[in-house]
Amino acid sequence: MRGPLSMSKLLVSRQSTKSSIGVRRWGTERTSQASAFSRTFTDSSTQPSSVVVSHHSSSIADGTDGEHPTRVQQRINNKRTTYNPEREDATKLVDELLLRTRSLMNEPIQSTSTSHHNHDKADDVHVLRHVVAFSGGIDSSLVLALLMKAKEDQQQLVQQSTSSSLSIQESVHAVLGTSPAVPQDQIRLAQQVADHIGIPLVQIATTEGSDDTYIQNQGQACLACKTHLYTALQAVAQHAVQQDELLLLSQSSNNNYQQQQHQLYNGTNADDVQDATRVGLIAARNFDVQSPLLRIPKHDVRRAAQHLGLPNWNVAASPCLRSRLALGVEATQDHLQRIERAEAFVRNELQIIISETTNLRVRLLANNRAMLEMDAELLPHVPLQSTTTTTTKNNKTKQSWESYFVQTLGFASIQARAFRSGSVAATASTTNNATANAQNNITRRDAANDEEEAVA
């Protein structure tokens, strides 16, 4: 019989985990499906090194016999790898994120090892399913990449260990909740990023559109939406348990103890928990969703994602279409679809001067008024004042912006202003209080995790 401490040492040992994490190894461990990702990761994460030149080294040993000392030094300098402190710092950041991610992944095992340690015997099987609320945005993309890497490192660690009888089977799942609030461009981006990382993308329709709290949009819509999302993710995880049950029984003897668990993850970062409008944090707390990025701000998220070679590391944030609605404007399918069409129109018209890093929103304000928000330097290129219909070189009629927004899409008017994140995300005081409580609970839970890691 082996107590829970030995299992904890296997799974949580900081030194073992950190030595196995070495971010430079990913390139040789990835599947062919993700070869492009692994190559980028390997190239971008190689530790810089400095070459120390000894002026007392033998000229015969280094093959410089008879060569002028100045030329020798110049030749050596040309081969020297320049020290890059920014890259070194990014490597350290990713290592720390991997350690934290692995610790969160181990929590289900640690929680059951105490109550079930009597079952710990040869060929025991512990099945873990890590389910990510994936949107294709940079936060959830980084979480997905970290989980995949941490899983692979853990598999190697277990294979190398001869003292453990516990068999751990882990799987990572990327789940995208789809609804009228998720634009098609975002779905395509999510698929591209999932392919790049090398993991299948699971799409599941969510049902917040039938929830009155969501539709009324009085400050609790995000809470309703996230509740429906995490409910759907729970269903995906439970379905995976049912699918694998027969497989596990066929692979293991009847005497083996099989513990099956799942854990949900999101991309919440340190900046998010300071935003009082993010009432979805309450739903995350209710479903015990883990947040590997909780300790780092947004700019570090992008820095780590760039270091890992994620293709969307610098793509502008694109929250759900419901976030474009001013407080009290109903979140109906018609409103959401008109906003999506309006933003697609603007991107198509300005495709020469905008890029994936451009901040662009079409807001729907009270009284059916549309408000276009863009980065301030691009506003002079927005021809809202023109009401003239033009003809293209192909003799096709091209509507003016005002005509398209008012006559085609049905808005009462269209105006433009500089982009400001969360400009229509006002909330009621009760919502702010609820969000503050959720933030405090998340902070306390994170502090408790720190204490557990220190003990381990």
C-alpha cells in the first residue's frame, strides 16, 4: 500500500516537473499534424547563450595557428550568439506558466488520492479530461497550448518513473460554444488555431439565446451566457467519460481501480478580474473552472503566446457580439446578426488599411442607433458623411456607408468615434457587488493553491 504522499511527489514535484518542462523540447515531441507549431516553438524558445573567449587558449587546439589575433577574435565574434534578455525572460515566463498549469491539472488526482489511497496498486488507472472553454482568442489559445505541453511532459515523467504503480491517462479537449453571438470569423480563427496546435476542435451549440436574463441584457447577460457555456462543457466531459468507459474496462483487469475525472479551464487573466463588468467570473466560480493565466496581465499573455509561436498572439481582442449591445438593448438574434454584418462590411471596405491587430466594433445603442468604434488614427478613412452611391470599375453599384447601415441593415443612424474597450458595458450596482465577490473568491482560491503547492 502506498500513501498519497508518494503519488503527490510523482505528480507535483517541482524539480522533476521543471526539468521535464524545458520548453525547448516541444519540437521533437509533437505530432506531424502540429509540425509547423512545434518548429516555431522550438525556434522561438531556444535559450540564448554567450560564448566566453579565453585569451590563453592554444592556437593549435582551436586551429588558429599563424592567424592574426584580430582576425581570430573577429571570426569568433561572428559565431557568437547574442544574448537576448527579452527572449530569456519569455522563456522563464513560459516555464512558470507550465508549472502552474501542471499543478492545476494535478488537483483532481490530489483530491482523490487521500480518499482512495487504499486502491493504489499495480496497474491502477486514473483518467483525467481537461476541457478548455476555447474561443480562438489569445487567452484560451495560450491555455490550450500550455495544457497540451504539460500533458506531454507528465506522460514522459510517468514513463521514466519506476516507483509508481499508478497509470494516468490524460486528454485535452478544445470546446467552442457556438451561438448567434459568435461571429463566423471567430469560428474560423478558432479552427485555425486548434489545427495549428494539433488538437481537434469540438463545437457545441449553447442555449443562452432562450434565456430571458440573457435576452434582457440588464447587466447579467454575461453570467447567463457563461452558465450555459460551462453547462455545455460539463456535458462534453461527461459524454467523453461514457465513451471511454468500455475501453478502460477492456484494457484493465476487473480488480483495477479506475477513477475518472474532468476539469474545466478558461483564459481569465489578471486584468480580467479587475473588470467589474465581467460577471461571467461568477459562473466560473460556480463551476470550479481553473484559470492558468490568473496571475499574469494581458501583455504577458501575448508575450508568452508569441514565444510559443501561436499564430494569433497579436490578433486584436474580439469578444462576443452581445458585448456590442448597450445596457438594456435586447440580445436578440436579429440585433446580433446585424452587428456581425455591419462589422464585416467595414472590414471589407477598409481591408487595405486595417489588419488583424485593428480594434473595430459596431455598437448598438438605444433607439436603434449604430456606433462604429475604431482605432482613432483610422477614423479619417471612414466616409460616413458621403451619401452618394458610386459605380465600380465592373459597373457594379456600391452603396454609401450611410445607405448600407440605414437602408440595408435597418439602423436608425450611424456615427463613428474612437475605440474604447467596454464603452457600453455599464452594469447595475448589484452586478458589481456580485462580481467583486467572485473576484475575492477567485483570489482566495488562488492563495489556497499557493499554500498547497508550497506544502507539496
